[in-house]
Amino acid sequence: MAVSFIGSTTAEATSVTLPTHQVGDLILIFALRLASGATVTPVSGWVTAGNIAFAGNTANLSSWFKIAENSSETSGTITNADLLLATVYRESSGNLLYAPFRNANRNASTTAINYPQKASYLAASGIQAIDRMASSQSIVLGIAATTSITEDLSTPPSGMVNREQIIGSTSGQIVLHDTDGDVSSWSSTNYTASNAIEYASMVIDLPSLAIPASGGGGGVRQVNIRGGADQ
């Protein structure tokens, strides 16, 4: 497997210019809503990867993905979003790139920003997919969001590198980290903040599978969706 980070973009708006991408790339968008109760709505054609209400109900972190069908995909208008972070990952070895698997966490006030363990892989109901265990090799993403703009979360947890950060003009922050290559496991890992803050986090797995040497049916891209329950 050879899934790698291609690029990322951010915006303090309800739409974001997507990073450079090509057919078959996985595009992920993360949105932070800085208000209680309001959900963030993706545009048609994107699949939900996670939706986490902050424990204190002060904000909401949401994520969606799609496999690029061309090199000019757009985010569309994402209703209620305050901050957006988009990223692109690519399977460069010619293998099938699967949809992400997610696990999530949140806390109302803590200095321990937790990036939870990677999720186990199970075939989603009604979707043709291979059953894969959590020990499988994959690149792992760590995303965290907070309402704070004074606590810098750009320092990644041990085992990851920072890829992107957006800090709002008056409130809110989203950061993206990843393992910079395939790993066989990712255990629950904390980053210690300087001050207690409210946060939400996601750990997202990007597995791929070698394309069989022969077989009928042509090039149907399989999709598998699995993750921890929404908080």
C-alpha cells in the first residue's frame, strides 16, 4: 500500500477551494460550527465520515469524503460551517483506495487532547467490502478541533506529523495530522495542552487493497464505511 498526503486547504467560510486532485483521489472535508445546536450540512455527493457535538454543546465537528471523479471537484456551500479544512490523499501504487474508517472522542474541559485508537474494519451493511482487522497497514489521520484560538494544537501527538491548521479570527481551530505513511496499529494517544480546553477529535484510517491480478466485472471501486458511533 502507498497512500500518501497530497495537499490541504482551509477557509473561514461556508465553502473552500479543494486541494489539487485527480480521478481516484480521496477528498476529505472537516467543518467546525461554532454555535450550539446547529448542524453542518454537506452538499449532495459527499458521504458523512463523522459528526461530533462538543460535550458542552458549544460547537460541532463534522467530516465528509468522496472519491474524486475528476480533477475539478468542488466543496459546494456547506451550510452553517464557520471553519473548513479540506485534504486530499492518494493511493499511488495502483491499489484500490477504500473509504475511511473513523473513531472519535470529545471532552468538555481537559489538557489531555486524545487521539483515539484506530477503528476495527468490518464490512458495512449492504456494501461489498472486505473484512479487515485493525492490524492491517494503513495511513492514520488525527484531527482535532476546539473553540480556543489561544491554545495551539498544531503540535501532533507522538507518531504523527502536522499537515494543516486553521485558526478562526475570533474563535475556533481545526488541525490535521497523519502518520506520514502506513502503520500497522495506532493506539489511543494524548497530546498535552497548556490549558484545559473543550475539544472534539477524530482518528481516521485510510486503508487500501491490492487489485486482483485477474477477474471479471471491470473496475468497480469498492467502498467500506465503518467507525465509532457519533458522539
